[in-house]
Amino acid sequence: MKIEGTILVGEEFEPVEGRVVVRDGTIREIEETATDSTDVVLPAFVNAHTHIGDSIAKEAGAGLSLDELVAPPDGLKHRLLRAADAGEKVAAMRRSLRFMESGGTAAFVEFREGGVEGVDAIQQAMGGLDVEGVVLGRESAAAMREADGFGASGARDGDFDQVRNATRGAGKLFGIHAGERDATDINPALDLDPDFLVHMVHPEELHLERLEDSALPVVVCPRSNLVTGVGFPPIRELVDRTTVALGTDNVMLNSPSMFREMEFAAKLADVSAAEVLRMATVNGAEIAGLNCGLVAPGRDAKLLVLDGDSDNLCGARDPVRAVVRRAGHADVKRVVL
């Protein structure tokens, strides 16, 4: 299979006119040659932090605080999840996953509520879809064993030493929310030696130094942070210190669109379009341990093809900026997963 157009190649997303040669699901070669195609070819997205389960409650809880919305065990999200039946939750998650897939998301990292049953539910929802889920169980070590790792709510919410050790022993991912409300839970989260942190809206200089020394990745969710009123993450400072990826967080609060997340981050933070596109692709892939996120030989051929001649994108002078700041679902021509 050969995919033609303006190809955003490698970690710098250099625009190259030519073809991507794909065999057996792997990118074999990028042929630089003249083509008649106006398509833009880029790596499919990796959404590095999601809560898909609350797809049953989109836009619920207007005016509530972060704790009232999502704090375990009795935040609005958790009450609504307990009240919904299993079939309703699976069907709602599947609809969100289909939306993500159609918008060019190749993979996502899910913090999955509901213990073992919650892990089973999202695995049912993914059945037959091409989007890949890296599912981190919550609430018990048993959920972690059924999943790809453990996603902790935050060091303020409990003692995670035992489940952290169990996750490490199983060779699985351990992620934890930190610095979302304030800075008080960041050091305890770092002390757990997680594989990555989520949010980091309120890091202080000490925390930034610890991130840099440990090369610990961070996933930021800027739209969610503003919706819940906790602030805006210092993306420039984080990017200067470590690997940063993008996530869309709760479907309850935001659509799981990486286009929207990229545009929001690019226009509100002092970061380049290429940095934001890395946050939405290869950086999330690295956190999740996936071999996608770049158009480069040897990478999995998980690709997004945009219509560069759409009414929205036609006339764009900088394809990387156009993808990050302007493109949307309506511009998607093809998703190769």
C-alpha cells in the first residue's frame, strides 16, 4: 500500500511531498517524489489520558467544583456510574471510541473506574474497533492484573504503596494524577516512582527539577483543567523539563477530540505547532509503550490522512500549523489503523 500527499515526516514533522510505503502494517519507506495529491499525511493521534466511562453523562454537573464532579467515591461521575446499568455504560463508551477512531485517534490511555468489572466493560466496548486501548485499572490490584496497569486517582486519596509495588512486580504501567488542585500531592506522587503523572497544573520549581532529574513524563489536559476551574498547566515549563503528552480527560467534560485539544494548547501556551503535534502523537505513544506516533520507517502504520483541499485547509501555507491549529473531524479523509 502507498499513501500519497504531503507527508509530515519524523519527529520534526518535515513536510515532504511523496508516498508512504506500507507493508504488513509497518511503514517501510518514505518515497520523496512529485504527486498530484493534495492530502496531508501524518501519524494518527495517541490520546494519553482519558476517562471514557462517563460517556453516559456528557455535560452533566454544570457549575460543580472538581471534587463535586469527579472525586472518588461520591463525586457526581461516580454516582452516575453506579446508577447506570452495564449495557448502557458499554454502549456509551463504544460511541465515544467510534468518535475517537473516526477523528484519527489510534490509541488512548484510559484510567478505568469500576475495578475488574470496569476493565471488562471497556474491553467489551473496544470489541471490533481499530482504536487501541491501554487500559489502567483502578480501585484494586485485581483490576490492575486484568488491565495494562494501574491508574491512581492521586496521592491525597489514599495509600498506593502496595498497589504500586504490585504493578511494578507485574511489569505494568503505573500512572497517577498529581498537582491538579494544588501542589500538595506532587511530592508524594513522585515518591511512588510512577511511570507518568497526569495534570501537573501547579508544579513548583522543586517539582520541575525532580521531573527533569527523573525524566518522568507528564500528560496535560488543558481543556479539562479550565473547565473544572483548577487553572492552566505551565506547558512551556513542563516541555522544557521533560516529555509532555496531551489527553482529553473526562468525556463528561470534553469531547475526546485531539484536534480540539491541540488547538486549545497551541493557542494558549507558548509552544510551537510541532511541539504540540509531538504531544498528541509520539510522546503519548512513548508513555504507552507503543510503536506508533511517527511517520518513519519501522513504525506501525497508524496514519491519518487529511484533505488538504477541504474548504477549511485549502490555502494553508504551513501544514503543521494547519493540522494543529485549524484541522478538525470534517477534514479527515482516511484513517489507517
